[in-house]
Amino acid sequence: MKVTCINGSARNNGSCAYLIGKFIGGFNQDVEIATHCVGDSDLHYCNGCKKCYADGECVQSDGVQNIVGDILTSDIVFIAAPSYWAGVPAQLKTLFDRTTPYCDTNPNRILKADKPIKGIAVAVRAGVREEENELILNAIEHYFGHLGIETVKRISITKTDTVNDLLANHADTIAQIGGLGKMMS
């Protein structure tokens, strides 16, 4: 089994990274794990040239191909994203945009999943409004859908500005995320 975890944060040591660690730690068998923090990845903005619609590949060469390769060869994809003004961070949006060559909207895509993939979406925000997390979860689910990934779980976490907030206020959700690995392995 292969699991790919995407930390949609600009930071590699915050709440999203902590939750990914809990998710990975929940697996009770040997699994191949690929983790990517978009804040640490070499991701260039989409330049809108649409060449990918002609030949199924992006004209740019950066970290996107490696991340997408892991995603499309996984059994499970876990994306955790913080709220940046009620949306996904620019780094994660850049990954989403640059995945266009591999989406089902591209009739000439040359790389796609050859097996069913399950997706888990997690949104984390400092504020209290669930509606804003729903926007993030919807963005991740929309992304999954264009890659043929079935969203099997959506988790919203509010009132979390720091890892300490996460630990103090969301023990049940942290346990739930750790349990997902056990349940899925």
C-alpha cells in the first residue's frame, strides 16, 4: 500500500504537519509513505500557456511532476491545509493549478491513476466559522475529483492557530485522524 500526504501549508512544522504525522503513525502495517510540504517544494506558477492540452505535459520542470507521480501511484492521498483568508494557501493552489496536465479535463493527459485512490481532506483554521473550512474542503475535494480520487473523509478543525491549540482543543479529532490509518490498512 502506498500513502501520499500533502502538507498544504507554507510551514513544515505546524498543525497540518502534526496531523500528517498522526495519520501516518496510525498505520499498523508496512506502507510506503510519500510526504510533501508545498512550502518546501519547488513549485512554479502555471503560466497559462495551455501547451499541456496539446501534449499532456507541462513545459515547466520542477517539483510538481514528483508530487503528482506520488499522488497518482498511491492508494490513499491525505491533504491537510490551513485557512489563508478562507481559502487554500497560494503554495497549495499552485500545485492544484499545475496539475492541469494530469486532470480529467485534459483529453491528452499521459499520466493518470491506474487504480482507485481514496482521498482524505483536512482543513485547519484559527477562526470559528465552519463555512470557511468548507471552502477549503471543497477545493481539495474538487482537486481530488479531477484526478479520479474518491474523497472518503472530510475533517474540519477550527479554533487552531498553533499546534498547542490543536493539542488543547482537538484530542478527539487527532485520535480520529490517527485511527484512519488503522482503519484503512
